[in-house]
Amino acid sequence: MSKTIVASVLLAGLCLASVPALAAPLQKSTIGPGADWVAHADVDALRNSTIGKLVLEELKAQGVEQKMQDFASIFSFNPLTDVHNVTLYGNGKDRNRAVAVVDGRFDAQKLISLVRLNAQFQETPYQNVTLYQWHNEDKKGGPGELMYGFVREGRGIVLSTGLDTLKQAADNLRGSGPGPSAGLAGQVPSAESGTFLQIVATGIANLAGDDPQAAILKQADLFTAGAGEAGDKAFIGLRLRGQSPDVADSVMKMVQGVVAWTQMVAPEQPKLSELAKNVNVTREDRTVQIRFEAASQSIFAFLKEQWQKKQQQQPTQGTQP
């Protein structure tokens, strides 16, 4: 795996740690059978966090809040205020085997009435729910894809691009699945106090695909991540379990090398170098653990600075890239 890719993973970890919150645990019973990865985010906790409030203030200053209010006038819900939590799970990279379970305040009838306007709209009774089908247009000019969904007990929606996958999700959510201790659900660890985000993956080889730079990931059989906030510090904890101690040792040395390299770029990225000093890497048998902690305010300042630099690098409207 190249330094660029590993640095991107570490930076992603810093970004995750920049969104602290109060814990709302992942409900293992939500995870469908056959899943080999799951990600759960507590959006309510994000809104109530220190950095979450700073992000909302920034979005307001950028005019995004007004756009979301305009969105709400059409769809009857505001993604910034009405979504409680989101759980995503699936098997490998196959979109048709992935599911999104979104809990929040929705006007289900308003959403259904809008979907009915779609030329390929269909509704089909299934067990104790009604499944809806519509065509999702590709804004980039592609053919788009069929989407499927149903309303979950009036408090949320469940979506997938695979009809059979959605049916399995409906069966699982009504309690006819194998149970919360089976499969991937049985691999979900207890969340650390203050955790707002959990990610667990067992099918790492499937996710890595044929990318030769990710070859070492194919030698791991479990990845977990948890991010949140304790006091005035954000944290992220990563665990990667290799198939042998030698694999774990190689991963540990690789990560340590990337952290050292990141600290050496001080002239170009002094704030990133400073944040990298808060990364701690350890190994026990065949498991590598990476721990990062830093003041929430400093992480937000760093991310805002990076976003501003990226905006400045983008070509202005009417110019050639």
C-alpha cells in the first residue's frame, strides 16, 4: 500500500475524529444476514457536539442551511435537523447487496406522493410492509438505476438498489433474521464511552478488490473503528486484526512509517504534523491498534483550513481546468 493511500486513510481517521458526539450504540439487530461490513452514525449526537455546532455555523455562513430549508419545503424534512441516525451495511462492493436504514422525522405520505410521480414507480405488498420502486436519475448523464425502499414503522426509511436485498432487510427488521449474535453482528465490539461512529468489517478482501496497493489488507480478517469525544478531546480508535502476527507486525511498521513521514512535512503542513504527534500505534499478537486524540477545536480549525485551500485551488466558473 502506497504512502499516499495510507496517509489518506489516516487523514480520514482524523476527519472522523473531528465529529465528536454522545454515544448512541449500533443496534446489532439492524444488521442483515450475509453482511460483511457495517457503519453506524448518530446524527443527533453530531448536532449536539462541539464541532457539530461549529460545522452547522459554517454551513449557515456558506448558505447551505438555506438550501436545506428549500429542500425541506419540497421533501418535508431537513437533513440537517430531522435525521436521527443512519446505519449502512452490505456485502463487499456490490451496491445491490447494500442497505441504508435511516431513522428520523419524515412525512412518509409526502415522500411517497413525490415518488409516485416517477415514471417507473411501482408498489408491491411484502409481508407487513409496502415496497416502493422508482428510477433514480444519474445527474452526470448516466443511465441511473432503480431504487427500492419502504417506510419503517413510520419513523424512518430503508433503501437499497437490490430488491431481494431490501426484502431480506424487511425480514430482518421484523425479527425473522438469525439474531444479533450471528455473523457480522457477533463481531461488533462494545462501543467506548462517548463513541458516535462505529465501523466494522470482516470481508476486507472483498472491499479491497484487485487493487495491488491494498494487497496487505487482504491478509486481515477484521477491522473496527470507533470515533467520538471525551471531554474537550475528539478521539478515534482503529483495530486491524491480521491473519498472523507477522501480518500485524508489517501493518504496524507501515503505519508507523506513515506517521513519521507525516510529521516530517512540517514546512508544508505544520498543523497536520502537529496532529500526527497524537497518533499512537501498538500491537498485541496479531492485532494492531491505532489511537488518536486531539482538542476538538484544533481539529476543526485544521479541517476548515484544508477545505478553504481546496476551494481556492478549484478553477473559477468559466475557466478551463
